[in-house]
Amino acid sequence: MGHLFERRATGAVEQDITMECVDSRGRAQALDTVFSYEQTDPYAVTIRFLTRGGDLPWTFSRDLLQRGLTDPAGDGDVRVSPGIADDGRAIVSIELSSPDGRLITRARTHDVYRFVTRSLALVPPGTESRHLRIDDAIDKLLAR
């Protein structure tokens, strides 16, 4: 994993990242994911967890992911925080909560930083509203 895909024509960035899923006993298991960012949804990132049963997407704020690289961030169903693994590697922990349970994952900071940097190059902070397609959203809401 660790491949980076950039689809400039469609305004999207994708990156394969192997994360570790941490169970309640602290044991880690490799988990393949795809991080994605689309210019048409400029405030959000999606992590797609690739499982035998199918892909499971989780979408949350790009700003939250960016802030979580250096400081603990989030207070709802997504929490992101920096850390150091037992082997001394810089990691980012991403904790996801839902009524069905909680998932604690961690990834190499370098991989997540590279993804965030590419998304910021596509849509710089503060310019997100220029990429919103309000007319498309209104059309969808009013469509019968």
C-alpha cells in the first residue's frame, strides 16, 4: 500500500494507506484503506476501509484530519491525535465511534501528512467555498 493517486481531471486525490486496527487488548492488525478527497466536496475527506465483506466508507472534516496531525482534535464521532508508536515512529490515531461500536486505528504520520498536503494543494484552506456547487445541490433537493 502507500500508493498515491491524483485525478486532476476530476479534481480528486486518493492514497492507499495501510493502517493498524487496535483491538481492546492493544493488539494491532493491518487494515488496508483508501483516503480520498474530492474538490466537489471540499470540506470533507473519506477513509474507505477495504474489508472482505466490502468497502466501508467514513467521511469527516478535512480540517479535523489536518489539525489532528499536530494536536488532538475532535469531540464527536471522530477523534484524531498525533502519537509515537512503540518502535518510535510518528503516528496519527484516528478513533471512530458509532452506536455500533468504536474503532481505533493508527497510520504513519508521513502517509497521512502526504495525503493532506496533496488535498491542500488541490483546494487551499480558505478557498473551499469557491468549489461548492450550490446550484447542483439545490437541483438535487428540488428534483422529484
